[in-house]
Amino acid sequence: MASFHKKLEDLLGAAMEEGIVDGSARDAIISLSQARERKKGLLSLSSVLGGLGGFAVMLGVILVISSNWQQISDWMKISGFLLLLVGAHASALFMRSRGSDKHKTMDSLHFLGAGLFLAGIGLIAQIYQLSSDSGMAYGLWFVAILPLALLLRSASITLMSLVAFMLFIYINGHYEASIFRFPTPDSFTAALVFNMALAIGLVSFAIFARDKEHSMMRHLLIPGGFILFFVLYITGFYNEAYQWSGSTVTGGSYVYPAVAILFGLGGIGYGFMNMQKERYFQFLVVLSGVLGLSVIMLFLSMEKMSYTAGVAIALISWVLWFWLSFLCISYGSFQQQKGLVNIGVAGIGLGVMTRFFDLIGSMLGTGTVFILGGVVLLTLGWALEKWRRSIIARWERSSHAV
Amino acid sequence: MRYKLVACMVALQMFFFLGWIAFEQGLLDIEAPAYIRVRTVPVDPRDYLSGQYMVLSYEFSVGSRWNEETKTMEPLEFVKQAMPQLKPGQVVWVYLHPSGDVYVPYRISSEKSESLPVGNVAFRGRYINYNRFEYGIEKYFFPETLQQPDMKDVTVELKVTSRGIARVNRIFVQGNAWLKGN
């Protein structure tokens, strides 16, 4: 690939030939570009060295403290921790009160403080020999840092809150004494449904809150999208997992998946109410489809599930997977978002490869599946292309009218 | 205003930790705690993922025993009455009385007795499932430089507060204090 300078020189050469710029302007632009590149290079080098140095110092301090951990008194550890916790937040607030424009530094300090809360729980547990497998530590962490995420409108603390929340749900959902524990033995389906519905809620709220500057939900599009693709991929193998359904052990609860479904439903509803751009419609349809699938899975898992039902769920999830991937490509092309196009292409590639290895068997079986899969892909491609053309045509008509 | 609220949140977090420490230090207790020693039973070794700690299990951590003759799990004497009514997650009370150097369980119940015979101790736990009970005293953190002792030789000194909360205070190996307590 040609360097930026080479491309710039070629472009300026062509511009000179066309008479757009003269020789002096060409030279001035090239020297400006070179000066900027040098400055950028210096900045990059200094920031890389600075980052490495900071990391090395931090690692060194951690190791020195760790090697003397038993010699440090409990009160010293507690005081040090409280000082760090308050110090991190106080430094950031002080900088803000002074009108500092170092937003990344302030955000990092708050992020450090939010992470330290969990470290504090671990420290107290270690000092006072406390033990609990209920996940309550993560629940406390979530409750403590969520208000910070909302007040600071911090993307990083929002993501940390999501991690804390999911850790709490997983650990508490599998804790035998929890009244909200996932139903056994099919806690797998309940956890899958929880994930699906949560992802739907996150993605829906995030897409439609994107234009609202102060909304925290817009930061949750990437993690929500990741969870969505991940659970759809896993559900693609549901034909192997359906036999875990039909709980015979009492005591399990459907509270967590049910609440997640309500959250997902809220997201979809919010999406339909705030949908000003028509191109989002198909996204909402797919998201509604995934939510519908999660509700069906939850109901079917309450009783012993048939093989046919397991296979049908897997098949529906494949269709939704490919549909979602196509939508990413289509929407990414419209918006000229390379990242989204790449995600869509990767999704289709991964889907085809996975299904090939998953379904390989007899010639007749594999052939049938490939024919069906091909028909689904062709139909989806045709429908999406038709939809894309209709939108472009409508845009052109409306721009002519203006 | 928003940043004042952030400062309030941070202050709240600090007070949470200070309150927790005060609670663990026993500063909020009206009466002095009781210190009792109990026997342990061998279980799985330490878990490296969660740091260096040993897993502690006690005579009152399980509610049944395998009977070789009948080939069935039979509830232990001290839990026989309560076991049929217990549900996972339910709060239970374990009652112990002194027997030689250690305290041994004589009853597990879902109800707290208002009065205890002199010298006896009771503390709170939770019925988990499959005859298991947890009391929040199942881990003991210790330095990386030490080897885990043989659990057959281990007894544990528990600190039991007047509110019925038990904490591990010290570990004894063959009757000698292994590490100093809090």
C-alpha cells in the first residue's frame, strides 16, 4: 500500500497538471504534511514510551507491595486502600474544579476509583476471613459504581458496570442458595435467554439513544452487539443442548431471564417509538425476532423439549444470524462505516464455515442442508437488495422534490 | 451540582467501607464475642485462582452421611428434625456445646432460640442444597510462603458475636496457633 506522502504527491501532481494548484502551493502542502507527520511521530513515540514507563512503574509498585504483603499491617492496607479510593476520585474532581481540559486523565482516575471499589471488597474479605459464593461482592460493586457512571456520563465506567452486573447475575444465578437461581438442570437455556434479551435491550436502547448526547445507553452498542452475536452463535448449536430442558429439580427461578425479557421488550418499544429513520426498521425486526426466539426458548425449556423443537430453534438462530450479518453490511454500506461492513462479512463467513463443519455428514444430509441454506441466503440477499434499492429511490425522489 | 453528587457518592463509598470495617471489628456489638474452637473435616485443597486460601468444612457443614449398610444417605442426628422442612437459601441456626477442647453441634434449626444453656453457642448460616450448609467461614486466607497443613490436624477458632455471626479468628494445627488472629 502506498504511503500517505506518496498518495499526496501523486494527487498534488495531478492537481498541478489540471491547473488547480501551482508549484509553490504544492511544495507548501507537502512540507506542511511532512512537518505534521514528524510532530505526530514524536508525539506517538513519547506517548508510547510514557505509557510503557508508567506501566513499568505501576507493575513495580504492585510487585514491591505484593512481596511485602504479609509484613504490612491490616490497618496500613485499609488506610492505603481508602486513600487510593478517595484520592483517585478527589484528584479528578479537583482537576475538574480547576477547569482542566485533560478529560482522558480525569476519566481514567474515576475509572481507577470505580475499579478500586471491588479491590476494597476483596481486601476486607481477606483481612476478616469472609467467604461468600453468592456473587454479592459483584452486586455491591455494581450498585456502587452505576451512580458514578450516570453522574459522570462515563463510557468506561458504564462498561465496568455492565461487567459487574453480568458477573453478579451469573454467579448469583448459579448459587444454589439464591432464591433467583437459574432453574436446574437447564440453567443453560435460562442463561442463554437472559443474555439474548439483555443484548436486545442494550442494542435497541443504544441505537436509538445514539443521537442523544447525554444518554449512557449509547455506549452500550458495542458490548450489546458482541453479546448478541455471541448468544446467536451459541444458540446455533441448540440442537445439541435441547435435552437439558424439562427441570425436575424444584427451587429454580425464572426471575432473571424474565426481567431481561422485559428489558429487551422495553428496548424494542423504545426503538419503535423513536424510529425516525426508516433504515432502522429492519434492525428492529431482527431484534424483535431474536427476542421472540428467546421467549419461545424459555417456555419450551420448562417442559421436556423434543428433538424437533431443538433443531427448529437452532435453524431460526442461523437465519437470524445471517440476517443480522447482511443488515450490518447493508447499513454499513449506506453509512460508509467500514467497521460495520467488516462485522457483517465476518459474520457471514463465520456462519458459513461453522455450519459447514457442524452439518457435515452424509452426502444426502449435507447436500439438503446446503440447498436449504443456499435458498435462505439467496432469499435474504434478494430481499435486502430490494429494500436497499427502494430506500435509495425514495431518497432520490425526496432530494429531487427539495 | 453533578460533581457535588459524585463527591457525595465517593464519600458514601468510603463510609460504606468504614462501616463494614467497624462491623467486622465488633465495634457495633453490644456484648463481647465468644471464642470457640471447632473441628474441621478434610475437603478440596486451595484454589489458586482466588488467591491462597484453604477451604474449610466443619462437622456442621453437612447434614447427612452415607450409610454403607443401607446404601443410603442418612441425616445426621443434630439435623434430623429440621432437615425435612429446609429449603435452599433458608437461614438456619447451628447450636453447639463444649465437648472437651472443642465445641460440637447438637442441633440445627430454622428458628433462633431466645435463651441458650450457659456455655452453649449458636450462630447463623444458610441451607444451600443437597444437605450442605454455609456459615461464611469456609475460607481462610494465608501467606503464599506457607504450605497448607494437613486438615486432619486442623481446628479452627471462631469468633461468634452476640448477633450470631461467626468469623474465623485463628487456625490451630495440632493444638498450636498457626497464624495470629485479628
